[in-house]
Amino acid sequence: MYRSILQVAILVLLSVCAQAQTLRFTVLEKESRQPVELVYVNVYELPNNAIQNTVQTDVMGLAELPLNKYPCKIEIVSQGYERYEKEFISAPLNTSITIVLGKKYSLLDEVVVTGVSEPVRMKDALSSYKVITRAMIDAQGAVTLNEALKNQLNMTVGNDGILGSTLRMQNMGGEKIKVLIDGMPVNGRENGNINLAQINMNNVERIEVIQGPMSVVYGTDALGGVINVITKKEHKKIGGRINTYYESVGRYNVDGAFTYKLKEKHQFTLGGGRNFFQGYQSLDTPMTANGQTARIERSYYFKPNEQYIANLAYGYSAKSGFKLNVASDFLKEKVINKGGMHVFNAFEAEAFDEYYYTTRSINRLSAEGKVGKTGKWQSQNSYAVYYRIKTKWNTDLVTMNRELTEGKGDQDTSLFQTYTFRGNYSNKWGRLSYTAGYDVNLDFARSLKIQHGDLKMIQDYALFGNASYGLIKDKLTLQGGLRAAYNTTYRPPVIPSVNLLYTPISRLQLRASYSKGYRAPGLKEMYLSFIDNNHEILGNINLRPEESNHGQLSASYQFYEKGSDYLQLVATGFYNDVKNGIVLVPTRPWDSTSIEYAYKNFSHQSNAIGNLQLDGRLYGLHFVLGYAYNYTFEEKGNYKAFGAIELNGSLQYAVPKTGINLNLFYKYTGSQPALITNIEGTVTYTGNQKAFGICDASIEKKFVNNKLQIIAGIKNVMDVRNRRVTGIPMSNGAHGNGSTGFFIPRSFFTSLHLIID
């Protein structure tokens, strides 16, 4: 009898517990397996579909809620992710459930963070963005930033044998483009450009690109646009990854990382690797000595280089919404420039060899938290170091002994240090959203190429603010921005911007914006004193800042959207007008043999660009097709007006039931007047660059529960070796590009990505 009573009591107790059972959900993003914050978890009573409860996931992707009645339906929804639904007829046996959400493929559903106070969907952003995802980086076989950007419209990625990868965006030089890592600036410009080949993709989550000025938020150097490289933020209890890469032209790369979470709040990540390129020699170099002709194979157009990389990160997350992140990225690179033989006979052979050693260190500290129900504050701080050593040796190729040369400019050491302190506070009041912040940049430089070798500095202190107001709720939003700054060298003007977003229907977004741009001369442009046997380049302390006006119109329309399938068209128009452009000009133009140059405010450039992009996903085929027309207006006394077209496309097909993805990438650059930039910085439009197209292809598949990914592919499928340029005289400078630009020939690559849990 007592046993029966006990059994009944246990059944009743279990029934009560089941009726009041609490479920614990963990919501992860499908590809990265990272937690998804602020996801709505809704509980509906069946069959009348009345809502019982609603909660949101925290920063760890966790949500807890009681299930009081059965049957019920769980619905998990978040912007930019596919919807998840599940019905429960009775209490589940497992009270902890992990839900994996796949991202919608529509690019407008990607969430962006560059230049905004809080993450926002591209579809709802007031500026036009381009997002290059991790999946796209892997499919291209991109190891460094220049390789990830090479197929984008309105971007021209070049290569300088000594200074590395260069970039032009919307026909504006690299000195006008701000390159960021997690929102913090990368320093160390050579000839105005950040060497994009020194920014590795091993720990990158995605890349966000804004074409057009962001001077209100990011100040100088953001006149032409912003590229923000966003690193991975791990959330695993314990895990790691190993990546390897091989390319048939002599690239051998390996890297790895380990992560560990302590007490659900502290995340530690440590990674490192090595990239090696044996160099590629486009042409044999003929040489004549004592009446004899020999073919010298020491000099490489694409220089051999070796990189060692390391990164570490610490993250702290509290349930209150407070986050703290510390991160550091380190690179050490060696580039070898072997010269031709200056002594060559039957008894002796000697050559000049140059070695370039670069050290980069970008250290970041950021924190954020909430104030009240809608307020949010952010603090971002960084210390970036760029250290470069050049040595030149006279090498005896018989004995292999070598000596340092003593010529002017043969040896050099440069040190650039940048301190950045940024912070902002944002809040909402009805339809009004506002952000107010500060931005402090302190630049220091010391180099043998700077006048007198003294320490030079520029300090910039700025306040900025943005305010947006919903003129028509969920349909029409107007935003205005201002930046006021104090500079220790220049008097920057107040910089305004205006943005308008109109959404007449849910599938159509119309944008219009006006921005003023501003760029103060850099330390090198002001104080450079680079004098050797081939160069005599001087800075100019009387330079005026570059100022510009920019307009932009865009429209995006989603024709179709169902589940993961969609089809959309994006049309964008840009207008840029840049005054007081800073370039190097010859100080003795009447003397064709002169090597004397100086920085001056010389150019005025204005252009208009029209873009069309169609992208979609249907039946497993994801495609992006783009067209751009760039019209550069005439500048009297310099060049005539001209137009140029670009086409790009990517096709990615998921073969049903096989787990195999096929990828194809193509970019066509139309014929146009050739833009010639040599190491001295001289820019001219001379001659004609013939049209060319570059195509890459790859195949990928995942194994072992998606933990092992193998990608194999071909780069430069059509084996384009050079950009044919006619009618251009050779540059006077020793480092001039001459009349032809080279590409690495067709190559085969394979990469392996292993995730360890």
C-alpha cells in the first residue's frame, strides 16, 4: 500500500515538474558555430497559435524559458538568419537544446559594423556596403588582403616588387583609403599605400568595404573609402584550427590557432603561422659584359618573401552586456631583391642584393556596455607599430662573401608609431537616434629618409556626431553628421555629411548621400628627404590639405525571396571631386634626365561612376554579376576626359547530395588610358592599356561532420601574363613600372582547413 502511494506521488511530482519544465536554448551560427545574440525565442500554444512567452538570447547565445502547456511550438527568429520552428507534443527529455541557424544568402541581410554605433543589416544601413564573407575568402584561395579584393568592382590591385601590393578605389590612390583592423587604423604607408600583402586572412571573419568618404567618422585618409578587416571572435569551450596552403608557383603556408573558454566569461585565443613565397621571375634578364651576352636569372619581378605571423586575443563577456576585448596581431616579413651582376667576366662576378625587413604590430583594446534601456557606449584604442629596415650588400658570387655598401640611401631604418583613441555614446529617443564621439590620432615617425632624421609628429583631436530621425516610421530616415577637429599642423574645416534612406515598400530601398572629404598631408609628404644615386625626392611643408565633395545615389530591389533563395538588383551612382591632389612632380621638367622630384598640390580630379549588380541564389546556384562604368572628367593641361568599364562575376554551385561546392570568379577590365605610378609617386595618364580578364576557379568539400574542408583550384585560368600597355615611355626612375605590368601565370592551389573541437 505504501509502495503504491509512493509511486503515485512520484508520478504526480514528475507531472508537475514536466508542466513547469524550463528549456535552455543555445543558438549558434551555422558556419562559424559562434553564438547569435538578441535572437527572439517565441513559444506558441497549439492549436490556437496564441503566444505564451518571448525571450532573447544573451551575448553567449543562451536563452531560458519555461514551457507550461503542451502541445506547443518554438519559433526562433533573427534578422539575417533563416527561421527555425519545432513543435513539442510533450515535455522533451533533454532540457538543453542547441539550435543552429543558417544565414540567409542575400547580401542585404548581412550585418555590418563599420562606421555605425551598433550592428545593422546592410538592407537597413544608410551607406552602401560590400561584405566579403569568410566563405568567399576561402573559395578564392585568398591568403592576404590584396587577393581577397582583386575581383571587386571599382578596385584595382597592383604590385610593386619592393613596396608590395597597392590599391586604387574609384580611381583614387591608396593614400586616400583608410585600412582598418577591427575598426582601428593600419599605419606604415610606403608611397602612400598600405602593403595589403602584409595583412593575412588566417584569423579573419569577414571584410567590410565602404566606397566613398567616411571622413566624419574616421577623419583623414578616409576620403576615398574604408576597408575594415574584422577578425574572428571565438566562443568555443575548447577548440582549435589548422590551415595549410600550397600553390604551384612556390607558396607554402601553414597556420593554426587554439582557443579556450574559462567560466563562460573569459575567452583566450592564441594563433600563429608562416607564409613562404619563393618568388617568380617573369622575364630572364639579358646582360652584356666584355662583348658577351648572358642571361641572368637572379632578379625576380615578384620578390621572394617570408612572413611569420602571430595573433592573440582575450575576450570578456558579462550578462549585463559589458564586453572587453584585447587583441594583438604581429607580422615579421623578409623580402629579398637580388640584383643583376654589375661585375661579370671569366674570373669574377659580383651583384648588388637588397634585403627589406618589416615588423608590424597592431595592438587593440576595446570595451562596450549598456546605459539604461537603449543607451550604449563604446571605447576603442590601439597602438600600431611599423618598423622597416633596408640593407644593401655587394655579393661576391664566387666566394659568396658580401659587404654592406656605402652609397647614399643604401641603408635605411624607418619607425612609424600611431596611437588611436576612439569612443562614442549612442542612444534613442522615439524616432531620433544619435551618436556622439571623440577620435584622437597621434602619429610619430623617425627615418633616415626624413629630413635631418629627426622625430616628426602630427596630432589630431576630433569630435564627431551623427543624428538620424525617422521622418516616416519604417519608411523614410534622414541622418546628418559633423566632425570638428584640431590638428597640430593644419586647420581642418568642419566636415558635414547627409544621408537619406527611403523604403517605400519592403522590397525597395533608395539611398542618397552627400559627404565632404578631407585629407591632411602625411609625414612623408611633408618631411621626406630621399636621396640616393637614382632618387632626389623632397617633401613640402607648405602643402595644402586635399578637400573633396562626394555624392551618391543607390537603389536596391528584391525581386524574389523564399527561404534561402532570392534575386535582387542593386544600382549605385557615385560622383567624386577632389581638389589640391598631392602628387610628386619633377622640379626640373625641362631636363629629361633629372631625378629631382617634390610633393606639390598639383591635380584636380573629378569622376562619375555607375554600378549595376545582380545577385541571387536559385536551386543551389549563388551568382553575382556586376557592371561598372567610370567616367573621368577632363582636367585641362593634364589629361582629356575618358571612360572605362569593368565587369565581374562569381558563380557558386552546391551540387545536391554531394556536399561539393563549385566556384568560379571572373573580372574584366576594359581598355583605357594607362595610369602610370612609379616608386617616386608620379601619376600620369599616357598611352593605352589594353583590355584583359582574370579568371579563377575552385572546388571544395567538407568531411568529418564539416570539420575538415579541402579546397583545390586554379588561379589565372586563362594564363594572362601581362597588361599590354602601348605608347608609354620608360620611367626615368630606377623603379619605374615601365610599359608592362605582369601577373603571376596560371597556378594550381590547394588548401586544407581542420577544425578541432
